[in-house]
Amino acid sequence: MGIPGLMIRTLVHDNQQRKDRMGLFWDLIKQSQISDQRKIAGNLSTRVRRLEGELRRTQRTFHDLVVLLEKRFGEDIDADGKIG
């Protein structure tokens, strides 16, 4: 193989090494993005559970308030057919 053939092989080999390094670099970036998305998803599910708990407590408080108001004023405020 002459010098031109050797130069082409060297250029092809160098180009492949660059691609391999860039591939590794992009793999690391993608892995980091996947990890970040998992954290966001985990935080989101935790937040949803917390908000659902707050909603239940708010609904319970609202119900208790309606019962107290119905007893106080003797009216069926929530239209459930009963007072209190």
C-alpha cells in the first residue's frame, strides 16, 4: 500500500475515532437527560400524592363546615335532604 492509501486509512480511522468519542459524549448527555426526567417524574408523583391529600383534607373541612352551618341556621345548605 502506498502513501496515499495509508493516508486514507489513517483519515478513515481518525474519523471513526472522532465519531466514537462524539457517540460516547452524546450517550452521556442522553443518559443525563433520562436521569433528569426520572427525577422530575418522581417529584411529580410525590407532588400529586401530596396535593391529593390536601384535597381530601379540604373536602373534609368543607363538609364539616356545611354541617355546622346547617345546624346553626337550620337550613339544608348542600341540598342532601337533611339538616346537619
